[in-house]
Amino acid sequence: MKKKAQGAMAPSWPQRLLAWLPRLGGRDLAGAAAGAGKGDPLPVRLSSRTYAGTRNVAVRELGFDQPLLWVAVALLLWGLVMVYSASVALPDNPRFSNYAHTHFVLRHAMFIGIGVGAALFAFQVPLKSWERMAPWLFAFALLLMVLVLIPGIGKGVNGARRWISLGFLNFQPSELGKLTILLYAASYMVRKMEIKQNFWQAVWPMAVALGVVGMLLLAQPDMGAFMVIVVIAMGILFLGGVNARMFFLIATVVVGAFALMIMGSEWRRERIFAYLDPWSEEHALGKGYQLSHSLIAFGRGEIFGVGLGGSVEKLSWLPEAHTDFLLAVIGEEFGLVGVVTLIALFLWITRRIMHIGRQAIALDQVFSGLVAQGVGLWVGFQAFINIGVNLGALPTKGLTLPLMSYGGSAVLMNLVAIAIVLRVDYENRQMMKGGRS
């Protein structure tokens, strides 16, 4: 009887195995297994790992999404190198003869530095605070869009009045508008969750807000930014739970409105026809000039490119090579391999951001989830448009490549948006840890 009692006291082999599991990889799987039958929450997927609702989470799993951060940093650094490569010969053009060869790359590096500082600040702000501030930020962006149209305040370049001069930086209110409409639409959807029961009453204020933004942006004119803003708002509307039939009805109306805008503007019609046949005698030296030289750049790059710095098209042949057509220089210098790599990075970063958003919604953080997914739509759609324009698959639009192209306002807002997504992920992890977001 004594031996039997001693044997009962000895730990069984499953208990010994569970005791050793935390040492294999640093995760408290034993604690999770022990609590599995005690009414704990179901596990939630996080970065391809499964976690139960327990406080004993390894320290290295807390914080924020490191791969997302490093891919964003990689795109920033690659963009910095390519901005230098694309702009180094610009001073040879009489238009830029007063600039040094490093002018644009140094300014772009300064913009990145300012953006990183703003992103660090944005990361410290809880999503609850962003939700409270969303209507006021949107109103502030609308005010700036009005001010940019006032002579003496707004700065015009190439016939477009889109910038407000801040001395060291020409700020573009439409870039702030992309972020603020995203926050406002997400907060609006959270407040109007009864949208399925009373669709038109819930949607018409949002439609009015988009209409006001559209009128202000088309007056600049900046149809490209308006397209991005509409896609962000429509995407959040759909992800927020709008009935699919109603969503496609709205989408049809929006597409019809854009078609009427194009048909009613001779300048826009010319750009469409130039895109359809950029090599014609009528368009090759006019509206199709940028596109034809972009295609020549891709053709010269072939599979592996001509090498970093070896682009010929950037030598005053391809206008705006360091901004809207940066991808063409990448295609020429890095070839098909470089372009495919870039597309893969943008696909990955968009998918990662959308995953963080879905995770927040699964944790009942609807505003956070819609904001993250809105950023994913923003980055993914704008990259898609820019890549399509450079490759000749879409009509020419004045949209930059996110995180990469030269432009202070765009880089600044891109970095703030990425920081907000990282904050969403940080709060997700805090909640799964068992703490407060």
C-alpha cells in the first residue's frame, strides 16, 4: 500500500511533458493546455501562431508586428535610393539648374525623418482617442482643402492648386484628407451599426461628406486623390456591414459619376485617348509622352535591368521620374525581377494590414479593425493605380507610389497610417494577453 501511494504521488509522463513544453520555444503552452477546459476564450490567430486567452504570453510575442515594420522600412529605404537615382540628373535640365544633384534625395530624407517623428507620436495615441478626434480631424482637413483654393494661400504648380507652403514643406491637404476620411468613415460606421435596418438614413450624411470632398478636390483639380478617398470610404462602408445589393447600387452610381466627370472634361478625355494609343503621332509628343517613355524604360530593363544608376530615361526624357513614374526607373534599372519583387512586397504589406484589421474586429474592436482595413485599402489601391499607370494598364493619374515616391505630404501621411496600424496590432496583443488595450 505504501508503494502504491508513492506511485500515485509521482507525476505522470503527460504532466512531465507539459512541464517541459514552455522551455521549447519560450511559450507557455502548458498553461494554455491546462486552462483549455476552464471556459477560457478560444484561441486567436496572430502572425501564423495560435494563442489562448492567458496572461502567460512570452515577452517576445508582445509589442507590435515587427515584419510589417521592417517591410515598410525596406520600401522606404529602397524608395530613398531610387529617388536619388531618378533625380540625380535633374540639375542638367534648365528648369532645375539652380538645384544641387543631391537636392531631392536630401529633402526626401528630411521628409522621411519628419514622418518617422510623426509616426512615433501617432503610435502613442490610443485608438479610442483617434475615434473621438475623427470628426474634428475631418473638419480640419476640409478647412485646409478650402484654404488651398484661396489665392495667396494655396500654391499652384503646372495649373493645379493643391499645396499650402509651410516654408520647408509644401503640404498637400488631400493627403491628410485620405487619412481623416478613413478615420471619420470608421467612426461613422461604428456609430451607425443599425445601417442594415435603415440604410438610406444611415448613409446619406456620409454621401454628403464625400460630395463636399469631391467638389473641393475637383476644384484643385485632383481627381486621383478623390478616387482614392472614394475607394477608402466605399471599402469601409462594405466592410462595416452594408448590404451587398445596396453596396453595388452605390458603386454603380459612383462609377457613373466618374464617367460623367471624364465625359464632361475635354482635358480628361484627351488623357484617356492618349492612354489607349500613346504611340500615335498625335499623342506621342503630347498627352502620351510620359506613358510612352515609361514603356520604353520597362523595355530597356528587360529581365534583370541595366543596373542601379544606369537608367537613360531619367536623363530628362521621362518627366516626374522621381515622383509619379518612379516605378519606370525601377523597371529600367532592376528589370522584371525588381518590378515583381516590388509588387510582391505591396501585396504582402496589404494582406498583413488587412489581417490585423480582421483580428481587431474578431476581438470586438470594430473601429480599430475598420481603420486598419481602410489603411490596407489605401496602400493597396494607390499602389495598384500607380503600378497600372506606369505599366500602361491604366490612364495616367497623379498618384505617387506609397512609401517610395518623392513627396513630403504623401510620405508623412503614409508613415502615420502605418503607425496607426501598428498601434491597432499592439492593442490586439494587449487584449489577447489579458490586459487592457
